[in-house]
Amino acid sequence: MAFGKNPLMDSRRPSSSWLSHWSTMAPVFFIALCLIGVWMMSSTTIVPVDESLEDKLEMKQLVTDTDPKTYQDSSGDVPDEAARRDADANMKDLTVEPKSESSEEQNMIDKADENPEETTKNDDFDKDNEGKKDGDSNQTSEGGETIKEGDVNAEEAAQEATGSDREKNAAQQTYSDENGKTEGGEMVKESESKEQSFQSTTVSEQGKIAEQDPMDQDRNSENSSDFASNGEVKSNDGAGESKEEKNADQKFTQVSRNGKSSSSDDQISDESKGDDQNKGGQESDEASSEQQSKGDLSDEVLLPNGAQSELLNESNSQNGAWSTQAAESKNEKQTQEASKEGKTMYSWKLCNVTAGTDYIPCLDNEEAIKSLKTTKHYEHRERHCPGDPPTCLVPLPEGYKQSIQWPHSRNKIWYHNVPHTSLAEVKGHQNWIKVSGEYLTFPGGGTQFINGALHYIDFIQKSVPGIAWGKHSRVALDVGCGVASFGGFLFDRDVLTMSLAPKDEHEAQVQFALERGIPAISSVMGTKRLSFPGMVFDVVHCARCRVPWEIEGGKLLLELNRLLRPGGYFVWSATPVYQDLPEDVEIWEAMTELTKGMCWDMINKTMDKINQVGMAIYRKPMNNECYDKRSQSNPPLCPDSDDPNAAWNIPLQACMHKLPVDPALRGPRWPQPWPQRLDKAPYWLNDSQIGVYGKPTPKDFTEDTEHWKYVVKNSYLKGMGVDWSIVRNVMDMRAVYGGFAAALREVKKEVNAWVMNVVSIDSPDTLPIIYERGLIGIYHDWCESFSTYPRSYDLLHADHLFSKLKKRCKLLPVISEVDRMLRPQGKLIVRDTAEVIGEVESMARSLNYKVVKMASLSGDNEGILCVQKTMWRPKEVETTSASST
């Protein structure tokens, strides 16, 4: 440092030689003394600690008086001398750790140097709010400037007091007005009296906040997490007392070691953090306090200490029932981006196929059908799926309308929805179907029950009382169903019927059934097993079904034997039963021999005089006793290695499967009477088996049942945006135990629907359990098209299906298939991972579907989506034919 000369010393210079020597030494001593004096004077900058500590202790006592519970270690009224002694002790403590003190001071100086403009503003602010003390002693700075020592001390004391008030004021503003900030992070100037009033109210309010309801604390935690997203900290209301005590003992270096926030995003935090950090500053080192008042305040209040960092992490990871604004905004941006990508990525076109509005990809593969060597066994009616599943959309019939609601739809449908009249011309006289203006009507008749299905159904039970519709017999299979009037009227007897018929043997017969609201699939008894497990149907029915049961060793009838549960019934109503034509007699004799070899017992052969038709009713045996007594093994028994439950693309064989004899296995015992069988775990499930969800199967089954009851009653019926009064045809695309279908049955007063339960071929084989409950379903591979007509279902339900499918096939063709099966105005409900939900939602938007509901589920990364199909169809048509791939 450079020092000016003292004129008094210059005027007293001696003239002697020794004086000349002294004159040489005097400046040296003087300079040394000056250096010592400068060092002492520079050290006096710490002296005002005494006064500021007095002010600080008085301020602490004021806080204690306001809320004694907040600071339990408050010392009460401290005499001035005692306060000074404490201050002296603090001075000694400061000098004990020069390294940490100097590093803290240097950090604060560096921060002040980085923000000189704000430092000047803070100095001016402090001087405006603090009277100057008298004092004439001058200090000479390094730059040669002279300032008053008393002013310095007064500045520091004022900054200690008013800085605390200003920060408390800022903290109070955070709770009342998040926008109460100035540009550049500067603090708004307030009068000293107003600051002191804020000081007391802030502490008292924090005491109240600490006693808030947990829900309110969650809200405060959410607000805290909003600040936390920018690296800022806000005091946690629920833990104010103990953590503020700890903060009071922290040094600012501990606060600032985590770094520093940036730019205008941190303006709010400068105010919101003031309360906590001010309390810590009151008991910190005075040198750091001086640098705080002159330096950048935001550097110190933005960064959390250890306890606050823990709270920050907690509020980031756990926000209770509310998400943060940052998360909501991010999700919305992602949704919008995904929607934009969807509209550009998914370019939908209409299918260019001969089948037009009735296109079923796996049944209308013209190229595959043309390449067949023979169609003798109805190979052309079997499934031949394209190598590349189509991604085109099926057009709507001209004039299509929303389907008529059940039960009115059983009697009539809109003509334009299924615009086919040839069946009415061929079968109108048998009361299958008739054209009536804009409707197609269904009198309820059939080839074997011209006078109505209900009379026919009751006649069967009268002939064999043991059938006991709706109690003993709950699940039926109707082969060659026509327009499915038999299954449609069995609903009146509480029987659920799976109706099947090949496509186009009678034009659109299965499509008529589905449009009427009756369960049906397009399938044929040809060369492969039907896609059902063994021993599941209580009754199988054939009324003039045109199936040659007796040929090729009875291969087709033996397939029915596989499907019938032990003790089940086969109702055969056909001309060979009651006519004497040579062909009929031949068939009857062949059937008699075949059924005898199969050990079927003909319970009754009778004649319905009203309909003038006869029927034979057979019953399958309950055990293997008859098989063992046969003189000839014709038909033969299947090898033990042949699994009767294997049904996906399995060729038919002319053999019978032995019946299970172990009472613990499925088969020997009939299910519980309906409806008790719906919710009761099948007797053959035991604790040694592990269920789909990892628990013993009986418990797994029960918990799944209760889960879906809760979901349906508390979510699907109330908050899903579905008008269940118009929902009739439902498909559960991944059914597991059939819990969703069972839950809908429980609310039959609100929902008059049936459910097609689908079990994927790569999922655990739970379909036998579904049938045991008295429900229906089918095996399927969702990487292929389903064997149903377009516009078949009102609602599709997919629980964690798509995330599993993505491992095997592309999702886009599956969504195209969903669109094909759904009716316009129909709903798709998806429960899956958030990633899959976003992907499906993007595709749905590209299809112009309406997003009815989209929400997060409890658990890790789970969501739910409900979308509604509209009448929209693209204008452009594919250039290549989808049916020839």
C-alpha cells in the first residue's frame, strides 16, 4: 500500500549527522508503525461484532417473545455485559478457525466482486435505513479513500438488523405473492417498522403452518417442488421448528457449497429463501454477515444445507396426489409432440379389397385361397392370414348408423349397417330374417324352429330336464348358428352361447348375429381344431347345421367330444333324426354306430309336434368305464401325449381323449350351479399351483375377481366417460381369469352386455377357468386378425396387452385391427405402461378418435386411456390389394 507524507514530521527534520542517521531510520520505524496501525485498524472491522451481536440477541429475544415454541433454546433477556462477553467469546472462536473464516470471507468477497452493482445498491439501502453514529476517526483504504470508522460500524450493525428483516419480508411475500419480486433479483425496499412487523408475523405464521392438516402440508410440499425444479429451496412448512433451529447454527459456507443458481429463473427464490437463511445468518460469523449484506444475497439463499437438500429430494420424488406444474407442462408438450408425430407418421388409407366393408383379413386372403389344392374340407373357410398384417382401414357402409340398442336389436337392425338381402330371400319363409323398410327384422325363427326359438329351447329342457337351462347348463356352443336366434333367445334362460358359422355360407349370417348383439365368430369345422380348450361346454347344439359328422371316422363329431365336458349334452336336430329318406337313414345308422363307439348315451329321441321336427339328445360319459368295456376300439383313444387343451392350428384327429379320473383334476366333477360358479374358484385350483400374478392360484383368482369388481364399480361405471346403456358387445382382449367380464355381470342392472374373453396364445392358459365360471372365450394370436366382421364390438378392453405384444409384433397393425372391430362411437379402454399409453394415444389421435380419458394409475409408470372411435374414414385408397398379401 502507498501512504501520504506527514507534514508535521517534515517540518521537524534535524540538521546534525546523528540526526541525519535518525532521519534515515525514522521513516523505517514510522512505516513499520503505520503498517502495524493499518493492520490493527483493519482488524477493527471485526469489532462491531459486539454491537451487532447485541442487536442480534435482542432480535432473537423478540422472536422468542413472539413464538416461544419456535426457538426452544432462546436465552431470554441477556444483559449488555453478558452479551459483550458472549461476543468476545465469539471473537475468540472466530480466530480459532482462521482457515475456514478466511475461506468464507474470500468466497463472500468474490461474490461481491461478481455483483458490484448489487453490492452498491445494498449499501445504499442500508445507509438510508440506519442513522449515522458520531465519530471522527478516519481510516485510509488501499485506494487512498478515507471513510469514517463509526460509519462502518453503524453500517454493519444496520445491515445485520435490516438484512434480517428484509429477508423475512421476502419469505413472507413468498407465501402471499409468488410474483412479488423485482427484476434482477433485487429486494423491494421497505420501511424498517414494516420489516419488523413482517418479522414477527412470519415466525408466528410458520408456527401455525407447522400444525397444518397433512393435505395442506402436501400442497406446500408441491409448491416447494416447483421451486426445487430450478435448484432452489423453500422451507418445508411441516418441519419448520426443528429445521429452522438447525439452520440457525449453520454457516453460510455450508449453504453455498452446493453451488449457485442462475439468471431470472431464480428471482423468486431470492425472496422465498430469505426466511430460512436469515435465521441461519443471525448466529453466523459477523465477517460473513458483513459480506452477505454487501454481496450477492441470492448466492447464499438459493442453495440448501444438508437438511434442506433432503427435503428437496423428497418433494421432487413424492408430491402426493398432485403433480407439479413443470411435470404437467412437460407431459402436455410431449403429448402435443406425439400428436403431431402421429399425424405425420401414420398415414391411413382405405383397404383395397374385394370384400369391401366386410373385410376379414385372415378369411379374405384371396391369394392364399386361390393357392389351395383342395376345398373338400372347407379349407377355403379356414384362417389364412397375410404375411404382413394389413394397416389399412375398412370403409363404412353407405348410410351407416349407430346400432340399435339391446334388446330391441335382437328383433331388428338397420339395413344399411349390414346391407345384405339374399339371406332374406332364401330363408325368409323360415323366419330367419326379413326386409322391412329401413330395417332387417328377425322373427326369432330358424330352420328347425319356425315358430320361434323360445318354444324350441323350452322343448329341449322338457325332453331332458337334466339340462336345466341357466342352472346346471350355463355355457353352450351353437354350431352352424345361422343368424344366431337360438343363442339370442337363450339369454332369456340365463345361458351364454358361443355361436359359430363359416363366412358366406349364408351371406353375412355371423355379421347379422353380432349386429343383433349376440355372441358369434366366423369359424368352420374343417381340418383343424376349434380354438377352445377341451371339456368346457355344457351343451353343444346343431340344428340342421350341415356338418357331416359321420364321415372320416367321425373326425368332426370327435372334435365336439373334445369340447364337451364329461356329462355334457349334444342336441342334434336334423332330418336324419325324423325323416325316412334313404340318405337320412344312412346318416342316422352311421351316427348311431359312431355315438355308440364314443360311449355317448342317447337320453331321448323325440318329436316337436308344433315345429314338426325331431331331435336326438346325447350325453357324454363321466368316466372311462365304458371305454374300457368296448369290444372294438373304434374310434380309438388318443395317445396319452395328445393334449386335449391344445387348440391353436392343431390338425383334427379321429380319436378320443381319455377322461381324467383324479378327483383333484378338472373334469370328473361338474361346476357349481349358476350363478354360484361365477365367483367361486374352481375346485381343481390348489395352493401348490402358482397363479398369473405370483400367488397360489385360489388366492390369485379371488384377488383378481375383487380387483375388477372394484375397478368396474368405482372407475369404469363412474369416471370413464362410457355410456354403458348402449354397450352390448364387449371384448376383453387379455382376459386372464375373466375378472373383468365377471365384474360386468355383477352390475347387470347398469350393464346389459356380454363379453368375449380372449386368451392370447403366448399367455398362461387360463381359458378353462373362464369357462368354469360360466363365461365364454377363445384363444387368439393378436399378431393376426381376429375372426370377426368389421364393426362388431361396442367396447374393447386391453389390460397390459399392447406392452406384451410389442415384444413379438408391431403395434400399428394391431391398432388397425382394433379400428376394424370397433363400431363407430365404440370405446377402447387401455391399461398399460405410460410409454404404451402415449403410443396408443398418438395412433388414436391420428385416427381422429376422441380421447375421453387419459390418466395415471397408482404404481410405477402406469396409465389408463379411453378413446372413442368416430365416423371418420380417410379418402385415399391403397394402391395395392390388402387381400393379396
